[in-house]
Amino acid sequence: MEEFFTWIGSTLGEVIRFIVDLLTGFFANIGNAGRGFLDGLSGALGISPSLISLVVLVIGLWLVWKGFRALMRRAILATLIWLLLGVMVLSWLIY
């Protein structure tokens, strides 16, 4: 009877170890994939892959998006202002 419980404990331990190794590999690969994406994006745009430059990139794209939304509402002056601000922020970033 003792061998049976030893076998159950050993099997349960192996299953837990397998799940932990699987999740560790999964999350490590997600981190590497995200890092590779950000490196490729920043390399293609010619910006540094720092957090600040990526935040400025998102802000610039958001301003351009606001400009296109204003264009869909037929607000020409708002479109010009938002697009000008967006292009200005993106031109500071991309060199």
C-alpha cells in the first residue's frame, strides 16, 4: 500500500513539474516575441526602443487618429489641428 501512495505522489509531482515547465517556457517565449516586435518596430521607424519613445509614438498616432476622426465628422479646422499636432509629434520622434 505504501508503494501505491509513493507512485501517486511521484506522478503528481511530475505532472506539476511538467505544467510549471510548460508555463515557464510559454511566458519566456511571449516576452521574447514582444521584445522582438518592439525592436523590429523601432528599427523600422528609426527610433530608439526605449519606453519613452514608444509612448511618444503611441501619442503621435493617437493624435493622427483624432485628426481622421474629425475628418469623418467634417470638422475641417479640427482635422487640420489634430493632424498638425500628430505629424509634429511624430516628426520629433522619427529622424
